[in-house]
Amino acid sequence: MTPLFLPAMIMLASVRRCSAFIIESCRGALPSNDRIRCSHKVMMSVSSYALRSNKPLRPLVVCGPSGVGKGTIISRFMEESASSTNLPKFGFSVSHTTRKPRPGEVNGVHYHFVSRDFFDEKVASGNFFIEYAEVHGNMYGTSYQAIFDVTRSSNNESEIQRIGGFTETHCLLDIDVEGVKNIKEFQIRQQTRMSAEPTLGKAKSTQQYLTQSIQELPLLRANFVFIAPPSIDTLRERLENRGTETPETLERRFQNAKGELDYGMEPGNFDAIIVNDNLEKACIDFSTAVMEMYRFRE
């Protein structure tokens, strides 16, 4: 599948309101078969969620091909979220890596620097990393504990009122398609084991989870957002305009991007798709989508 034109569309459905809203901006008059329709839905259950003492961890997972403008959208969103009373709060996790520290990097602040043996052992355990990948010969991964550490709740009524009902800080992850697949697999494993032995959320601290089986941890319920270009040609042009790639690395990045687009546009893989045709509008669409994902699930 080679997307030729992607309308900026978000469709989110709320069980609580039994309604849906759509943000759509179709730029141009291309034939319908030239457009990919991004009509993914985010179902928001609000039944007994707020009454649980150990709520699921709900990180925001953002994915998109190289050159799509994902980093800029995330940076703007984080600035807006920090100062806004209408958006949930987010923080970044500290990843693990097997590479050597660079000058100025501090262990536990920039990364958790570990040995390859330690990393492989934790991968084999099945409940330490929620996602991991090998990049240029080094391993990188996000641990469950890293998500746990970022997420925090507030029971202070005045604080709840001040931030418009958003009572938690969530973790934001900027990862690739393979990382998205890892997280989905982790969630399936956790849900399957919890169903077999229904014990939800016994971990009371960031350390206790290390000795617990996967079904005893608070469930991981990530929200997935994909950032897409308006067209594959536009993406190639953006990569070329960087001026930092050799012809070989440019072609490799482009082929990887095509594969990520195929996965990103597959129905059901992401809860919302934001098309970065116009940066200002894409930032607004992103903030709107995130607000709807978290508004009725705090």
C-alpha cells in the first residue's frame, strides 16, 4: 500500500457520551480511491475505572516514520500540556541501553546504562521491558518500572479542580513500529495471565513489581497515536531536504518509512492518526485527540 493522500482526520468515540466527534480537513479534490481514510476509534470505558485503587497505567505511545515531524509535534504538545489547565500532564521515561555513556550523560537521568547480559536476562523474563529494539548494535528498551515511575496520581481536590479534572501524570513514549508491536504483545500477555489468575494491581511501589508475576501488575492500557505525512512523495522530499543523508541511508530510511506507513494505516493498529500536512493544524489535532483519550478516563 502506497498512500497518495491522507486527509487529516481523527475519529474518537466515547462510551460515556455514546457519541463521536470527527475532525476532518480534506485538502484538495483528489478522487476517493487516492485517499486513505483514517477513521479509527478510541473507545473510552468509564464504568468502574475511577473506583479502582490500582488503575491501569495508560502511557501515550506516539509513532511515525522518520521525517514526518513527530518530534516537533511532541515538543509543542509537551510545552502546551505543561502550561494548560485543559490537557493531561505527561512525562518522559528513562530508557535502558547497552551502549556506553556519552560525555555529559548521567546514569539514571539520561539512560539506565546496563550490560548486554543484564539486558538479555530482563528480556527473557518477559515482564521487565514493555518494548525494546536493537539500534546500530546496541539494545534500547523501556521497562515497565519506567512507566510506573512517571505515572502518579493526585487525590487533592483543589488540584483536581485546578487542572480541569486531569488527576494523573502519564508517560509519553516516542517509539517506532517495532516498539508499538512489543507493547501490544506485552499487553496481551499481561491480560491473558491476569485472566488465568485474576489479581489486579498488587504492586504498591516501583520496586515491588520486580518480584511479581506479570498478572499481578497494574494493567498496561496504552493509547496509540500515529503521525502520518500527507503523501509518500512529501515524506521523501522532507527526508531529502534534511541534507544529512547519503543516497544509501536516504533510501533505507525511505523504505523503512513505507513499511511503517503500511502498518500505521492498517485499521485497528492505532487509536488516532494525525496527518502532518500543516504543522499548526497537526499540533491542534494531536492535542484534541489526546484530550479526548484521557478526559473521561482519569
